[in-house]
Amino acid sequence: MRYVAAIPLRDGAATIAYVVRAALAQSPTPTRVLVCDDGSRDDGPRRAADAGATVLAHARPRGLALARNTLLAAATEEVMIYFDADAVPRPGCAAALLAGLRESRAVAAGGRGVEAADASFADRWRAAHTPQSHGDRPLDDDWMAMGLCCAFRVAALREIGGFDRRFESCGEDVDISLRLRAAGGRIAYRPDAVVDHARSDSTLGVLRQAWRHSRESAAAFRRQGRSPLFLAGLFWRALGPSLGRELVRLDAPAALLTAANLAARLAALPIGALLAP
């Protein structure tokens, strides 16, 4: 399969060159690496170009979904593999995603992220509690592909009109996955398609991201006529057992962050439902 590696970028100067170089080093090699600069204020676009990418630019920030669509519009290949600008693909990542498409006859295939940052308590908590993973076993019929590492058949994306521009910062991966499945497509998951997620955050940043992603994911569910209560179950299964263990061993800092993160996610669900048309 001929594929293009595609990277949305906004203010990612610290990591973008590593992602571009790792994408170019994949086997099989992409035909090219495309980067869409969505109004960066740093020198990330220059670093991307110096590392070997072709850079497309938005004159002003237009949001993550539209950056993905700009990359999609430029594709001439059969498959597009998206990497986030802070998600460095390990060797074999692209091959695993492509195998997932072939083996399951899927329209999309997702991988997983391993948290690479450990500079703060919040970084270590996130790595232990909310890994961007759907487990250690491959799936041929997963419910979604996570945006930091995912492959799509270009024709399938174009048939449903690409990404929904209303998702400006997150949730676009949930929305596109639901829409592909509604159109009859299958989504594969391959745990050996791994990226190192090089994002460091504060405690407040982790909580803000939890609330924002829950809100946008709930909106995606409602727009597809589905109940966001499915998400509540996912959040509880991910965080509930950890909270119980932390309370038993009197690990107050971890228990407080776990409880606050779970509360932020659950509280955002009704708001996400209200925002949906």
C-alpha cells in the first residue's frame, strides 16, 4: 500500500522534527511526509521542513479537524497515516497499521501511545492511569482509532466528507470513527503500532484536557444519535479501580487527582450533550 504520513502542527517546535524523522524512517517508507501548520507562533514549520517534510500552511489557526482535512485534500496515496506532532512513531509502527488495514479489511486502523514524559507528578499519573491504548491484543473491530496514531483509507475518508470542522482541538477522532462505522466500515486496532507521546503537563492541564476531550467526545456521540453514557462506562472502568486501590493504601495525592479527573470527565458529558445540535 502506498501511504503518506500526515502531521497536524500548531506550536510543536520542541518535537516536530523528531516525529518527521521517525516517520521518514518507517519501513515501508512513506511516499512523503506532509505537515499542516495551523497558524503556529513558533518555528515548528521551519523545523519540520528542515527534517524533510513538505509543509502546508494555514494563514491563521483553523482548528485540528480542518488541519487534518487540508492534509487529506493533498493526498494522492491510497492510505494516510496521521501522527500527532508530539507522537514519535517507533520502528514498525506504520507497518503494523498497514497490516491492520489489510488483515481485517478495515477502513481505519489505530495504534497506541506510550507516555514518554515523566517530568511532573501529572505526567506520571497520566502514564499509569489514562494510557492511550485499547489493550495488548489486536482487534479487528474496534470502536474508534485514536488520533495520535491512526491510518485511514483515503477513499473512505473522502466518501464521508472528511473530518467535522466543529472539532477544533480534540474529539475529531471519536467523531470520524463513529461516522466511518455508521457507513459500514470496520476499524482495526494494532497494539504493536506504538508512538511515544512526548507531552508534559501540569495537574491543571491534565484536568482541562480530560474535561475538554470528554465534552467533545460526548458531542460526537450525540451528533451520531448515540448516548454518551457509553463514555461514562469507559471512564469508570479506566479510573474507578485505580481510585479504590489508592484509597485503600492511603495514597492521597494520586487518589485526589484520580477522583478529580474522573469527576471532570463525567461532569463534561451532559455539557457535551447540550452542545450537540
